[in-house]
Amino acid sequence: MNLPRLGNQTGRTVVGNCMREEPRASKAWAGLNAAGRRGCWSRPVLLALMLTATACAQANAPAGSPTPTDSPLSLADLKVTVLEAAGGRLAYCDPDEYPIPHGSPLQNAQARIAEIRADTSAFDAILRHERLSAGQQFTAEELIRISDDYKQMQAIELTPAGDGYRFSVLTPQGGSNVGAMLLSGTVSRSGSVSIGRRESEGWPHCPICLAAGVRIATPNGEIRVQDLRAGMPVWTSDVRGRRVAGVVLETGHVEVPVGHEVIRLALADGRAVTASPGHPTADGRALGDLEAGDHYDGSVVVTVTLIPYKGATWDLLPSGPSGTYSANGVPLGSSFSSVSP
């Protein structure tokens, strides 16, 4: 019986839309090939050698995140798999940096680790990815990696599609000033990732705008922020803080990232407004900087409550020197970067 020359065969592995050649040669296969040239092997011996080679290959496989199998993986494992396929680093709205930077990476990781441990599915997936165990004492570097993985997993949204999920993520491109790359693709329930589209994009727009439904004061009455258009009249203020009629110069909106939260600011006189924590107040602060007991616009802050939010946030730029407007009766500044005189 003549055996095939297995030692020189190569296999094809699909990576995204690319293929690469991978040699299958190993000591077990090479020995089998050499023995085949020396004479005949019985089928039981041949089968035993093939099983041994397969077992060795499995034993030597890296112990990181789950490789594609026929068994469905958890959503957390699939998110880690997508994160790995994207290069392990996303361009996203980091909750430790946005809307208001706070804490050091280690301080934030230490504050977050209890939350991560409570999310057992995500914690287990991260440990496999980082090759760590739940019972060990984590170093500062390991804590930061675990925290970074968890934050990025929250930024990955998997949308059911056929026998798997669709995803779109932004990754850093080149240097920090170059922009980002949009990767769109699918991941099967068993963890096989296919990236079908790569496009250059700008950095993600982290929203610092008003929640939909907030009403803006205009000479024509209060109008929902999402219904305003450039050229429409709006109440604003002059340099002395007096109300004057202006014109809407610009409007804009942005879809919020997964996990975004907005603030509901409530004042003692009954006024309340909902916007992103980084939205500017009329006096130059951020809504997220206000605390219960603070004085604001002739009243006192009663509560500042974080609320989960989905959809889009909206903003406008009025004409005039101040760039301010009244939202649900609360004076606010505009998040647009420029204010026209």
C-alpha cells in the first residue's frame, strides 16, 4: 500500500476575506510520511498515528478565546471574538474619558472589577481571552486589561442575522490624528468571524446633546429640538443675559453608542431637562458637574440622575453672542464648537 505524501501538504485558512497557506507538517505527520516510503502500514496503525497527531495539535493550541466550533458560544464570547478580529482595540466613547474624564486607569479598573465579576458570562470570556484564572490575584496591569476589555465589549452591538450576528465597529487607523477604520461583518454563533467591509471613517462622535423630546423656546412657541431647522426663529440671550430673538444657524444629531446614559437635571422650582452629561450649561459648566444643592439660574439643583438612553441626541446653534437657548425652561449652551456673533 502506498501512502500519500502528507508531510508536504498545505491547508488554506480563511482570515476575513483573505486566504493564507498554512503548513500541516508536524513531527507526527513527517514520521508517518517517512514510514510510508519504507513500506506498508496496517490500517489500525495508520489510524492510531493520525489520532495521535490530531491530539497533539489540539494539546498545543493556544489557550485564549474560544476557536470556532460547532457549539454556539455565549454572546460575551462572541463579542470577545469580534474584538480580537478587530485587532483588540476599538475607537469608541470610553466612559472613563467621556463625557468627563475621571480617575486613573488603575483607579477606574479597581472601581469596576466588582461589576465585571458580577457579569459572570463576560468575566469568564475575558479571563479566557487574557489567559487568566478567576482565583488568582490580578496585577495592576491585568486589572486594567480586564477593565479595558469589558468597556470595549459594551461598545460592540451584535444584531441577529441568519445563523449569526452582524456587527460594525470602529478601530484606530494609523496614528491618533489619522482617523478610524469602520469594520463591518458577521460572526457565526460558533465564533467564525467574516469582515466584509472596511472603510475609512472619522473618530466617533461622542454625543453631548439633548435627548429627543426636549422643547426649545421660540417666538412661535416651544418646539421639540428634533423638529427645529436652520433659519427658524429661536429665543437666545445677549451679553447681559437678556432674552432676545435669534435665528437657528445649525442643527445636528448623532446616534448614541451602546450603553450611553443621559442626565435628568431637576430644579427646585419644577423645571427639568434631560441631556448628555457633557452638555454645556449657560454658565460654561457641564451638566455632569452639577450636584444636588448647587445653585443654577435662580433655583437649586434637587437631583442629577443618570438614565440609560438609546437613539439620537440633538442640538442647535442659535445666532447671537452667547449661543444659549432655553430647553424645557432651563438655559443651556450649545455643544457646537463655534458661536457666531
